[in-house]
Amino acid sequence: MTGKLGPEALAEVLAATGADDPAVDLGPAYGEDAAAIDLDGAAGTLVVAADPLSLAADAVGELAVHVACNDVAASGADPRWLTHTLFLPDDDPARRRTVTTQVDETASALGVAIVGGHTEVLPSLERPLCSMTALGTTDRFVPSGGASPGEKLLLTKGAGIEATAILATDFREACLDAGVSAATLDAAAGFLDEVSVIRDARAIRDAATALHDPTEGGLLTALVETAAASGAVLAVERDRVPVRPETRACCDALGVDPLATFGSGALLAAVPPERVDEAVDALASIDVDVGVIGEVRAADPDADDGKATGGEGTTGDGPGAVLLDGERIAEAPRDELYPLWE
């Protein structure tokens, strides 16, 4: 099956972490996309995140840079360095130049230096695969698992930004056949220019207790991961989630839920209620739209099936649950774009 490992298989992988090191403040954990390493003193914390990308054929190099750097930014850090491992299905120089040019131009635009990597040809591949490791530093690491009951959930830009761009490029003909206008698809393809959340994170990180950028599986997966990492329940109303018209058109045409597909470009944040206005104003000052989509609730520590009766201040759901319009979601969905590639 294409996509992320299930919880049990992933737990096995995450358990294999090598030697203990006291400098590792946060290592591999479900729901966390970056590690935090104490650099000892005034140097602050080194944030490290790794991500592969292969399916977005038309813009694989550009998206690979953004996805890796977004994980660092969504931890409260400024991305500074990248290593780039590139696997190619053949030695076609035109394909190689296309991918490496995308990587170079995107990293340069972000002010991120590519400091190393590896390139080789693997004929078993059907398309290029870029595996990026991004690094940055911060004085205040913001985890995915920092959300506390009573806090509000904010989402910048909208759900399905990345998926919209992919649908408008890789699946343009299918969208046209389904009735999406060429003008809408042209506008949607431009969403590639908005998949970075570095500016979003810089604006909101001081007010946020938890940050997470939706990628594979979209907003729903990001919510499940944040809930699990925080040991909380996240209650969200679908009608409050911002979804752009172009996203709605492309997703409706091909039967994709905007909340359950590639979401790079949006940033999910948990913010104390008294700081919500500050966060919204900070984002408005850089012309980034944001919606308050729900809240963090206390989990019932005794619940094991999501149906137990909650005590005072709890929901009746165990840690890691998401309530979408009251419907309980405890497992991250498979990204709804994958069937289109299969």
C-alpha cells in the first residue's frame, strides 16, 4: 500500500533509535515531524527534519524543499541547511536538470543552503524521488504535542493547498474532463507558490504552544497526530475550516475530501485563548488568512474505545481522538490522492 505506515508498524520503526544521547531533547515520536537537539548553552536548539517526496512529478524538487523546511519552521525554528538525496529512474540529463534546478531555485528563494547529499540512478523507480533533511536553529522549540485543553485551534491559508496544485498540474486533463475550467486550474496551479509555511510560523510561533504542518493525509492526519502527541482531544467544525474555491472545485471534480489530502501550505496551531487575537493580527500583518477551526479538550484517561462516559471536563474520548462535527476519528486517514496515482 502506498503511503505512511500504520500505527503498529510505525511504532516498531520508531522504537529503533540507536544509542541514547542526553543532548536529544525530542527524538522520534508519533505526531512529531522534527527532532530537537540541545546545542549546549547560547547556541540554542538544533531542529532536524527529514522527508521524501516522489509523487508530485511536475514539481517534485520544489515541493521536496518546502515539505522538509516546513517541518523545521513548524517547530519554531528558521530553516538554514538542507541535504538532498536524489534517486532517479534513469540517467536522462533533462530530467536531472529539471529536478536539481527546482531544488536549487527553491532553496535559494528561501535562503536555505544545500550542504550535501547523494545522487544515483535506480531503474526500479517510476519517477524521481527526493529525500531531504532540513536543519535549523531556535531558542524556543515548539512541538506538535504541546496542545493543552482550553486552547484554540487555528489553520492558516486553507485545507488542501498542496493537493490543489497537484490536481491542477498532474491531473489537469482529468479535472478539465470533470468540468473544472481552465481558468480555475491555472489559478490552482499557482498554489505551488504558497506551500511554504515559514512566514506563517515566524508570525505565530511566539503565541503557539503546538505547531504542525499538514502534509500526507491532510488536515485530518495532522489533527490526529497532534492529538496523539498532546494526549488530548481536538474538536473541529468542518464548516469553520477554510477551503478555497479552487480547492473545492478540483477536489469535488475528482472525489477528494480537501481535509484528507496533501496539505502543505497550511499551518495548524494551538494557541491559548488570550493570545488568539495576537496570533490572528500577526498573520494579518503579513497577509496570511487564518481560521479558528476548533478547540483542544481534555481526554478521558480511562476511555479505551472512544465511547466511555467522561468525567468532569473530559469528552469521553481517550487521548489522540479527533472530533470532526462530533464524529470520532482515532486513526489517520489514507491520503485521498493516492488512488489517483494507482
